Amino acid sequence: MNQYAFQALECDWVLNEVAHYALTSKGKETIQSLQPSLHTKQIDRWLEEVSEAVQILNISSSVPIHSLDDVTGMLEYGKKGMFIRPDQFKKLESFLDHCSKLKRFMKDKGYVAPTIATYADSIEDLSDLESDIQSCIRHGQVDDYASKELAKLRKQIHAQLTKLKDKIHHLAKSKKLSPYLQETVVAEKNGRFVVPIKSSYRTKVKGTVIDSSASGATVFIEPEEITAMQEELEMLRLAEEREVEQVLYYLTALVLEREHELSVAVETMHQYDVIFAKAHYSKQLNAAPATINEDYTIDLKEARHPLLGEKAVPLTVHLGSDQYALVITGPNTGGKTVTLKTIGLLTFMTQVGLHIPAEKGSTLHLFHDIFVDIGDGQSITENLSTFSSRLVNIIHILQEANDHSLVLLDELGSGTDPTEGMGLATAILDQLYQKGATIFATTHYNEMKDFAEEKEGFLNGSMEFDLETLRPTYRLLLDTTGKSQAFQIALKLGMHPAIIEKAHSISYKEEATYSSADTDTKQSDLAKQVAVNRYARQSSSKEKAKPEDRIPHYDMGDNVTVLATGETGIVYKGPDKKGNYIVQIKGEKQTLNHKRIQLHIPAKDLYPDDYDFDIIFKSKEYRKVRKQLDRKHVEGLTLDEED
């Protein structure tokens, strides 16, 4: 799947949501890197696994999944010839305990999950290894009885330590040392027992200086009477350390002997982590598995976009094997784009083994590629217009699409001259049809509706609009064409039918009748208004209009043509009192009088309502600073306005 489609359909958002339910970092990474499968049997297996996992979660949501990173790391550690540390063995013991719990957990789940319950059978019985670790490691340390030699050494160390302490405490209280002591205490410095001697009496006490106080007033001396005992204790401790290492090397060897079984257990635990993360997400969405087919059928029943959740208006759409394309019409913000995204995203979700938020019985074709052209792909760095940048993407789609491709095109042909845009859009649809692609396209062009009506394999659809409430319902109606509803809305809001009828005649080159309950009254009012206005114009014909009344109004983002050169630019500011506008042409801002420019394409046809025009008119540095200041106050950082 190409990266543009992946981002446009927000597939990464869905995968991150699923990964949130994984309990291991390896499981999260696997989910975030999922790619659509091209094999029907594999997809069916994935979906069945998730369905069974959902059944298990309905019984018990506490699945014994354990972290895997430590186990994998310690195996690599041991293979390098190093022993596994006691704290690592404690984590391995916990992992082995979870393996046993997972086998017991799955043992009685075969009746609801006959497939995934058997995965636990691949985990070998490692209870003997667990017992070996438990017999040697206790409280994160090598136990005294891990070996007979270790027990003997630690017993000797304890006896020697007791003997040493008794000896030095006796010396500290004796007349031989007590006169020279800074205080009557015994200290331990660097693992050796010492007494604090006043520095002025250093020469009075025979022994080794081990340390001194920060002020230098005290020196810590190991009396010569206990030096031999200290050395013997050190030898015992070295012997203990060597024996501990032997125990750890022994345990490490036992672990490496079971490397294969442990690796299988780790992989099985990882597989369960991914499956149950998918199942948790399915339960959150109240989702169901779609069936996958290879006969070009798309049948979604009450489908919802995952990002919208329960707020989404259910989408039902059916495209049979003999239907190549659905052309969707309807008013702006009526849900056309959401419809395209829903179809594309649910196709992706199914092919990575995820349940989809739709009713049971939904089915989707197995596509090898999903191509998308949705939204504003304007590239400021390349100085491309919205139309140009989208056209580059569409050319790529035309080159790559085939009969295994799903192509989603939003407002095809918009952003340029309507006549040429319509012709180009129709030709693109026809070419994709010739290549056998499955197409979902949205449009405002009536000619494209006619094309879809006449072309074999094409189906018209429209987004429903409620004229009573003047609001879209966001429901897709198949085998019907929609209109922008401008005339109906105007009539509903009180515009006179005669004006609308004239507009209809201009638009469609045909006569039509529009009427409302109070048509006669409005007809009379309109006639009066015409008469009054005609008289007003005649009586004031000698008066000159004020200059500011003749200045046309352009909005920020309007695409205008410079009459003298034929160049196009984008309106930034204006007008001032003299009727001058600031227009950006090829990246540079120029001041032009309104008489020198003419509207080419209004901003509302080029950009969404919430478009950030700073992307066009402000420098990268300006936008970077603004973004920083929007998040938090930064000491010493200011934002200078750019003109």
C-alpha cells in the first residue's frame, strides 16, 4: 500500500489504536507495521483468530500475557558466553509461570476458540526449568543452598564474620586502643573493619590506614591483630563469588539447552498478544469480520468510520461484480469524502486481519492496491497549485492502477476551469474503467452524472439532503443522482421562484417551474421592487457612484489573474482605501490595484473552510515560531508579523 493512501485514509491512526491494547513492546511494533495481505486464506485465518479471541474475552478479559523483551535479551546474553544475572532469572521465572498459566487458561477454551486455543499446545512443559531456577534463585539472589559448596562457604563466612566482629569490638574496648579512639565505635570501610583513631595518635596504633575523615582529624585503621582474619574473610568471599558464578553458568546452560522451546514460547506469547489486541479493539468498536472475496463484490452493511465511532451515520453500499464504479454526488459537507475514506479504510482493516465496524454479512473484494486522491495536496516548496499537485498524483494512479486496484477520487477535476475540469475528470474515469479498476469518485459535475448513467458498469449515488431542515443526512443513496440543492435551498429561504427559474434556465438550458406556498404574494412584491428600483436608477443616473462602491471584494486565498501579464496569483490582503490588494505571485507579494486583477477561482472552491493560509503566505521560520508559542511560552522568543 502506497504511503500517500496509508496517510490519507488514516490507517496509521487505526493501527496505533489497536497497538494500545498490546501488552508487549514486540506486539505493539508488529501491529504498527501491519501490511495488507494478498492471500484470501491468510486473511480468513486472521479474522477467525480475532473472532475466537473476542469469544474468549467475553468469558474472561484477563489473559496471562507476559513481557517478552527480557527473555529474548537474556537468551542473546547467554549465547555470547556470559551468565544470566539473578535479577534476569527472576523475570525468566515469571515468564515461565505465565506460560504455565496460559496453557491452563487455554485448556478449557477449545469449545469457543478451537483454533487459537491449540496455539498454547506449542508451548512445551518447562516446569522443570522453572523448578531449577526456583531452587537456585530466591528474592533476586542466588540462594545459599543452590550448591553444597556455596552453603559451606557462606556458613564459613558467617562464622568468620562473627569471630572478626567480636575481636575488633574487644580491641576497641581494650586499654591498648581506647585512649586513642576518636569515639568508641567500630566502622566498616571498603568491606574491612576499622576503628576511628585521632590523627595525632596515628603512630601509636599498629595497623593499616584504610580511610580518613574529610577534616583529617580522624584516620580509620585496621588493627594488625585482625588483618589475618580480614584476609581469610576476603578469601572466603572470593570463593563464594566464584561459586555463585558457577551456579549462574549452570543455570544459563540449562536455559540455553531449552532455547528452542523458549523461543517457541516467546513467539506464541507474542502471537497471542497481537490477536487479543485486535480482539480488544473489535469489542471497543462493536465490530464484526467481513468476508473477503475475489469476484469484485463490495457489500458494506451499516458500516461506520472508526474515527467517528457512534457519531458516524451508518453507510450501506453495494457494488456487484458487473459494476466497476460508483459516482457520488451531493452537497458540500454532505459526507461524500467520509464515504470514500470509510470504504478505503475498512478494506485496509480487513486485509490486515481486523474486524470492521459494520453489520455481519459485509463482504469486500481482495485488492492488491488502494489508490487515493483526497483533499488538498498543495506543495508550496514546488510552487504547485492544488490542481497541479493533485494531477501529479492522479497521473501516478493512471500509470499504476489495474484490475486489482481500488481507486478513491474526491472531487475529481476540481480546482480548474469547470468545463476543462469536467472533461478531464470524465476522461480519467473512462481510462480507469478501461484498466479494470474499481472506482469510487465524488463530483459536482452534472456531465459526470450523465456519463455514469450511460456508461455500462457505472452506478450513480448521492448523499441525501433534508430540505426541511436544510441539513445533510450523510446517508448514501444508490442508483440516484444528487444536486447541489442550491435552488431548493434558495427557494426554502425565501428567494422568489421567478429568479430561481431563470437561474435554472441559465444552468441547464431548459425551463422549470419552482413554486412555494406564497408565490402570488412574492410575485406582487417582486414586481413592486422592480418598478421602484427602475425608477430609482433613472432618477439617480446623473449621480456618480462612490469609488469605494465600485471596488470588488476578494477574499484571502482567491485565485486571481493579472490582466496585463496573464499570470495568476493568490490574494493576501486588501483592499485599502485606493482599492489596492496585496497579491502573492510566484512566491513574491505585489501590490496591485483592483482594476489590474480579475477573479479566476474563488478560495472556497480551492481550500477547505479551516485551511491555514499561513502555509502559503508565511515563511517556514514564522510558522515554526508560531507553533512553538501556541504550545507554550518560550522565554526570549517573539513572533514578528510578516507582510
